[in-house]
Amino acid sequence: MVIDYSKKEIEKTILVGLATDSRRKKETIDSLDELAALAISAGVEVVSRRVQVRPKPSPAYYVGKGLVAELKEQLADGGGNCVIFDDPLTPAQQRNLEQALDAKVIDRSILILDIFASRARTAAARLQVELAQLEYTLPRLTGAWVHFSRQYGGIGAKGPGETQLEIDRRQVRKKIAHLKARLKKLDTQRSIQRKKRQALYKVALVGYTNAGKSTLFNYLTKARVETADMLFTTLDSTSRVMSSGYPCRIIFSDTVGFIKKLPHQLVASFKSTLEEVTHADLLFHVVDCTDPNVEEQIVQTRSVLVEIGAADIPTLLIYNKIDQAPAFCPNNGYSEPVYFISALQAKGIAALQAEIIARSEQHFIKI
Ligand SMILES: Nc1nc2c(ncn2[C@@H]2O[C@H](COP(=O)(O)OP(=O)(O)OP(=O)(O)O)[C@@H](O)[C@H]2O)c(=O)[nH]1
Ligand SMILES: [Mg+2]
């Protein structure tokens, strides 16, 4: 997919992260790499990156005043018009930074929410993203800063003045209640659909964003879900029933990927999309073995699985992209069975299919 730059003015942005001590600098640098990928996904240009070593964020500015002054100078010299921080900023930090830097200031959560908002296609995904944005905004409605969805002025837009504050809060709460009611209706439809699927063996593909879930899903089901070397290509769940080659009907579901520091409002509002995962009989935890941070990505994916209540579902750990040089080979520290595949070159898939056959047969003997 090609990013449509025509739709919005391209921000030139500086990325900023904190490392609690100098030994953790590498972690922060890696995290900024991922933040840069997110920024590019959102159509933003990264002009520079700054890492500050600091045991704790400053309550007023997140980073120290010295760095604030340097950033201001850099921005004034034409080195960007936006600063993205790698951690969630408090409303006060966000406001202070915006005043001090006289530039747009956003954080990783807003960036992720913004990407979701621009990619959401189905009615359910749109509702879920809007709900997450409003939930994120509500405690931050301070009169100095309002982040609505892009229809109200884009990421980090300045909001109305103090006098409007109460009206805004009331409106946001009302809108939240309205969205929740609409999502509940969709939930009811989904649960009817789910009941119909009880006789099927359910396999859900989960994993870090860009791991290759949709590529594997397409191969297994002959579907044509969009795939791209970009974060958060998939937002909606897609399911396909397959029977040929299996002893019973198997339903595969592809769904949204996970990422480090995923705003919990998003996890909460995507609950119904993620129900495909929580109701699965088997999870394919797909990982990109060429990514140097693959171990961390496994940990992050597992923690989202815990958050959505899917931690106890039998899981296969699937190392994808073995056609490229792996950055990491698993040691024996994992409890899940490990498979090595290339979804792109259709390598190693037969072993996965054999495992599905064995497990689905077992499953229907048991019930
Ligand atoms: N070399 C190689 N590339 C792969 C393989 N599988 C997927 N890819 C590529 O990895 C990128 C991401 O693949 P997707 O299938 O879109 O990944 P995803 O996990 O669905 O990503 P999101 O929907 O964004 O969470 C695409 O450019 C794929 O072509 C593989 O086995 N080998
Ligand atoms: Mg995908």
C-alpha cells in the first residue's frame, strides 16, 4: 500500500525517548526505530531523534529543561514542526511542552490512535477507534488541548478555550455512551454468528504487527487480505472457513497486530474484534524471526493475550520469514511448540497443517 501524502500536510518530526540509565540506551534506540516506523506509517517524516538518559521523567516537561531548550532551537532553525515522544505524556507535560516549543507535541499513543483512525475501514473498526480516541481524550480535556479525531482538526489539534470545557466534556461523555451502545448492537450480532461456528475448529492468527499474519492467512485460506511492509496494515478481523484437506471444517481468523505500549483504550475498545482470538481453539502466534527485537515482541504479544483473556489457549509459536536471515533462534525456554516457516515462499506450512489436523481431531473426540 502506498501512503497517501496528499491528504495531509506532512509533518517534519523529531522523535524523543528516555532511557532510565545508560545501559538501557540501546532499548530506547530500538524503541525509537519502531516509533519511526509508526511515524512513517502515519505519513510523517522523521528528521532527527534524541535519546536522553534520565532516571525518571520530569513531571513538567518529561525530558530535562536543557533538552527542551535544544529542541526549541532545533525547531526554530527549521529542523521540524512536530515532536513525538515515545511514552505517554501527561496532560500537563503535553501542554507545557507545546507552550515551550511552540510546535505540535504528540506521543506514541496518539500516533497509534491516529494510524488506526486513518486505516479503519469497516463500521465496527471506525466505531472502536473513535471510542478509544474519546476515552483517551476525556481525562485530557483541559481546555488548553483537545485531541479529537481528525475530523476535529487532526493529531494534537489545539482545542477550544476554557469556557467551552464543560460543554466539551459533556459532549464527549455523551458520544462515548452512544458509541458503546452501537458497539453493543454489533456485539450481539457477532455472538449470534459465533454460536453458529461452535461446530468448527477455530484457529486465530495473532502476533506483533508486520509479523506476516495476513500473508500466512492468505496462504492457508486462499483469501486476498491486504499485506504490506508497514505497521498496522490489518485492523479488522477476517475469517474464512476451510474444509478441503482437513477432517472437519476449520475457521481461520486474521486480526489486528499488537505493538509495544499499545494504548490500553485501544485494546479495550477492540475487545469485540479480538473476540475471534479469545474464542479460538488454537492460536498461531506468528513472529518475524528477522527482527532483532523478536524476543521482546513475543513478550509484548503474550502480555496483550493476557490482557484480553487468551493466555490459556493452546498456542503454536511460528517463526516466519525463514527465507531471510534470522536475527534470532529460539532457545528451549518456550513452552509452546515452535515451527519455522516462510509464509511468503510457502515453506514449512505442511507441518502446521498436520498439527491442525491432529489437534482438531483430538478436539472433537473430547467434546
Ligand atoms: N521475506 C518474507 N517476508 C514476509 C514473509 N511473510 C510476510 N512477509 C512480508 O512481511 C510484511 C508484513 O506482512 P503482513 O502479512 O502484512 O503482516 P501482518 O502480521 O499481517 O501485519 P499487520 O496487519 O500490519 O499487523 C509484508 O511485506 C510481507 O510480504 C515471509 O515469509 N518472508
Ligand atoms: Mg495483517
